[in-house]
Amino acid sequence: MNPRRSALLTTGAAATALLLGAAPATAQVVLSEGHVDVVEVEFHVDHFHVHVHDDASGELDPSEVLLHVVPAAETAVPADPAYAFLGEPGDPVWILPQSQQPGVLFAGWSTEPVEPGVFQDEELRFELLDVSGPGDFSVFDTTAAGTPDIRFDSGDGTGDVTTVPVGTHEHTNWAFEAEGDYTVTLEVSGVLLDGTEVSTGPIDYSFTVGALS
């Protein structure tokens, strides 16, 4: 739910990572603004290594990170019917935009570390396995024509798959339809040249939308 402009627009500035005493046993790195590759994929011989890549903190295990969608990310669902997947026109929606905007996370993903000549069709599959939270979650691109190209949308169920070429670095719009805490579960997979299927298994990402408690 975001006027296409704000949502699709800009985000990120200098990345800030602060440590918050959080989860049960370990402190979490809280990322609230700046460039971050939420899913950065490497492949070593026969297995994936997936981490969160933050410009300030470097490579982090997803379990160590809380991605904070700050109150300033709130916008309104456009009247354009193409954005109905975000809710009713005028409803609030919190969006991490696909282009950089100061004070907000500039969230994307990267398969740049994956060497060519390893996977069939030079591509990987990102699948949305589950979303737990107070509202629906979606990821979409804004095309040159200003229309959304939906990659994931929990509003119509999970199981959405998007294909990402190896060697790609991409930023998209990450949308949340209510404030609160979310766990987004993704899986990265691919087929090696010899036909072997390899997968990361489920990976949980933690988001807080709105003010931190």
C-alpha cells in the first residue's frame, strides 16, 4: 500500500547497524536504513551459503539480523487497480522501495558471488515458503510503465517462486500491510549442470514494521 511513487521510489542511505539485546540467546543486529542485500547467495562445491550483506556490518547470518521497516516507510495504496494486491486505495502500507531513499532500508538480493557455468540455465529459484505476521507481505518490481511486476504475494497464498539469474544484483519493493513483527521464510534452490538439485532449505528472516518495542 503505497503510492507507487514512494514505495517504488527511493530508499536507503548510509546503513546503520545497531546491536539490540533481543532474541533468546544472542543479540541481533538491527538494520534500519541504507543498502542491504537481504538474500546474498554463494555456492561452494555442493552447497549454498546465504547471508544478509550489510554495507556497515558485512556478512551476517539471517538469524542474527532484525530488518526494521521504520515508520517513515508508511505510505498509502494507490488508486490504480494494478496495486489492489496491496489493499484498498488509501489503506496504509509500509514499503521498502526499490530505489534509494534516505532513512529507509534499501533492500535487495544478490547472486553476484555465484560463478557462471554451475547451474542449468544460469539461474536460481527463490521461493516464498511462509509468512507469519499481522498482515500480508509482497515483493514487487515497478516497471518503466509504472505498473507492478509481482514476485511474491502472501495475500494469494505462499509458494510463489521468482527466478533470479546468477550474477544478478537487484533491488525491489518489499511491502507489508500492517505494523508488527513478521517472519518471512524463503528458500533458494537450483539445478546443477549434472541435473542434481540443490537447496538451502527454509531460511527465516525477521522484520519489525513500525516502531521498535
